[in-house]
Amino acid sequence: MKKGTALLLAVMLMLAALAGCAGNEGSNGNGGNEGKPGAASGEQAGESTKEPAAAEKPKEPITIQAANLFPNLDPNNPVMQEIGNRAGVKFDLVTVTGDRNQKFDLWLASGDYPKDTLILKPDYISKYKEAGAIIPLEELIEEHGKNIKEKYGEYFDLLKDENGHIYSLYVPNIATEPAPQIQAPFAIRYDVLEAAGYPEVKTLDQLFDVLKAFYDKNPTIDGKAMIPFSGFNTSGSGGENLGGPSFNIAGLTNHGRFYIDDSDQARLIYVSDAMKQYYQFLNRLYNAGMLDKEFFTLNMDGLTKKITEGRVLAGYFPDWYVQPEVEKTMRAAGDTDLMYAYFPLMQDESIRDRSFVSLRTRSNWNWAISDKSEHPEEVIKLLDYMFSDEAQILINWGVEGRHYEVADGKRRVTDSYKQQLKDNPDALWSEHASIFYGTSMYFAHGTKLADGDYATPLTKDSIKEGYDERTNEVLAQYGKQVWSDFLPELEYIPAILSQLGEVEDVRAEMKRVEQIWLKESANMIFAGTSDEFDRLWTNYVQKIDKAGAVKLEDAYTELWRKNTKK
């Protein structure tokens, strides 16, 4: 799975590398008054601008002391000013520097945390809740949370804690299509596909045949051995090459160490038929001399070097690695024919791809109201405003006329702002970022607002503008516009087991199982014959069973059912 920082990285890439961004604009531009809190001034809220009566004094903006996770943020940048103007507030920012977890622990221990809003990960929301440092929000939402209730609709109860209270806020996931930057994880080089007549590779067997045909004719490049299939690991264990693809090829939703079967039981992926099938594929590659000899030890830098040398024909490459690390380098070098197409691959064509799943909530850095707040009603109005379409346009697109413009009914980032970001990526902080940046207040890419427009500038159009001519030629062979077009429709699931926490009572069993998995995997994949593979697999499964597989599956089934109420 992706690292916990993957969402923040995606937002930074979207805002700081806007090579060409576009969308649609309807009636709800930044100038509309949909979702505005009552504290906004008359002119900003689209109300009458007539002079107030002589005895009437303008309402002073409320000062909200808010946590801020980003030391580089300019609190007076145009977007921050607009948020304050429209919400009728001023911000007194308490900026987190250094180790965030350490800071949050110190805040809680000393009681010296921001007076109004806190931005905390879910585990710290629980700590602050237990300490009484944050307040329940449901009554405030009932009175002042029109946008919150509207966006969540029938899923409003997802905000509630086990005790029925709501302690933090995060936007729902209301996307209806894949985020356009997402790619399937199996990568195959353009020239390999061209030599094969551009087949739409759908299974592992088809991939093997396509690679072998090309490799037989092209065993070397520039005097170095060609590598038909490779991968990398970031932890040093080699596990990244094994777990994810095992879920993918079987059409299983990736729950970390487990998948959920048809009877709602948690099953270890390590002894699944899916993992066995993927290991058999890797073993077949190995015995054909087509698997990277450094498959279990290669890091990202090492793989990038091999790819940019033109040696790697295919692999299992997550999109968060390929896009920033590989494609940028290869396009700059003009090696576009050696770039990759991205397909979802299955054990066989009868399996339904379930690789594009999501939760109904986008909970990572959640917003809470401190028990010290002297005006929680005004704070909830601000947070409710962030659930409005107007606020989403503001924090994602920026200020109309400065950061984006509307042409032919579509929003697009201005050429001047694109150039400004290109010349100085730090302009993000002085122009566009806000205290909500990188937190749970952003709708997902692929989300359309009420006006039919996209919530973020990361759209198919913006992705296509960043493609080179060769990539567009390859996509046209398959009748696609972007690589996300190969993905299935979005499917919502009630939870992801790996995000529900660990079961302490079986921690020792889990450690033993994972140690066996990591120790035995290379032996099986590097087995000399299929008979040897089968013998090693049988012994491996027996070791996993003895290490406590059943106890683990029972414990995590209970955790799953408890959290999904089944």
C-alpha cells in the first residue's frame, strides 16, 4: 500500500506542478454565495450593499486560533485572505514545527494547544478525545452544519464515534470516477507492445508471452543484459514486490495482510491461492531467465537507473513511483519509446478487477474543535463553509482572475500562475496553500460539484496536456485518453482492515507469520522446477499454519465485523 504520506504528496504534486490544468465552470464560481457562513460581509456574500443604519456597527471578525501544519505557509496569501473575508474570521495561527507527533504529545501533556481548531491524525483524535481536550460536534452541526449534512447525506453516521458523538470533521468521498492520475500497477514498455501489435494484455500468461517474444530478439541493450521483469522494495524486506500484485491478479481488495472472503471472513493473503499463483508466475519468469536477479533487493534508485538505461521491459510499478521518478526523467531525455503503458492484469480474464475501491470518508488529518474555544459556533460555521462547493473551488483552484480563469464554460489555471509555479515552486505557499492544505478537507480528484465541474484542477484534460506525443499514440491504439481509463468503475467499501488498527492479543503470531513469509518467499520463487516449487509451497503453508494463521484470521475477522457492523 501506499505510504501514509501519499495523499499529501499527491496534493503537493497537483498544486505545485500544474503543467496544464483545466476543468469546467458552471454558475457556482468563487463569486457565488452558496455555502457562505452568515458572518461573511454583505458584498462578499452577494447581499445588499446599502449603508447600515447609523446606530448599527459593522460586526468585527472573530479571531480563530488555529493549528497550522506548514511552516512555509504565508498566512496573508490571497487564498487565506479570501477564506477569512468570506467566512468573516481572522486567523491566529499556531504553527507546528519539528516532529509533529512529539508536538501533539507535548500539547496534550501541557494543555497548551490552540484555543479553537486542531488538525490531528485519527489516532491523536482518540487521545485528545479521551483527555477531554476536544468537544463533541453533533449539536453544533445540527444547528450550523448545513453543508456538512448535505454532503454526507445518508452517510452522515460515518462521522460518529462508537459512543455516538462526533469529535472530528473530514469530507466525504463523493467522487464518481477514478482520479485521472491513477494508473494500473503492471507496466509494459511501449516498444514491447508495438512489436506485439499493441495487444491489450489482460493476464499474467499473456504478459509472459509478450515479454518472451521481445526478449528473445533483444537480449541486450548497449552491451548490458535486458531485464524482462523487475520490481523494487522500499523497506529492505522485498515485500512490496509480492503482496500488492497478489491482491491485484485475483481481483481482491487490498486490506494489507488480509483479504475479505465471500463469507465476510478475514483471510491471510500469505497462504492464499492468489499469492501462490503470483509466485508461480515469478518462478516461471525466473526459470526462463526473465526475472531481475535483484528482485528482492533493488531499491527505487537502483530500479530507476536500470529503467533509464533502457533495460527493463516490464514490472509491477505503483503510480506514485512511476510518475514523479521515471516519466519525468525519460521525457526529458527524449526516451519516450521506452516508457510504459499500464494495465490491470488478472490470473485469467474471467476475474473481475476490483483495484479501484475507496472509503466513503477521506479521514487522514482531521479537524477538531478545542475544549478551550470561546466561540465554537463561529468555528463550526468556518468548518461547515469548507464543505461548500465555493470553498472547495477556492482552496483547490485559488482566486478567480489570479490563479484560474473561466473560458468557454471551463475553469483553467491561468498561464501566468502556471509559469509562476514553474519558475518558483515555493510560490504555492505565498499564493495558494491554506491551513486546510493536505488535510481531510479536500474532495478527491474526480469529484464533480453541483455545477457539473470538477472540484480540483487535476482532470483528464490536465493529465493529457502533460503527455508526450508517443504516449498519446499508444493510448489511441487502445481507444483510451488517459491510463486511468483502463481502471474499473469506482467501488465503495465500508472499511480497510489495515486502517482499523492492530489486534494486540495476536501481535506475536503476526510477527512470526511475516517472518516466515519474508524468509521463505525467495526460496519458492527461485525454485529450480515446478515440482520443487510445489514442495516448498506446501511446507511454507504448514509453517504459517503452525505460527498461528487460524488465530490471526479469527482475531481480524472479529475486528472487521465489529467495525463494519456485520
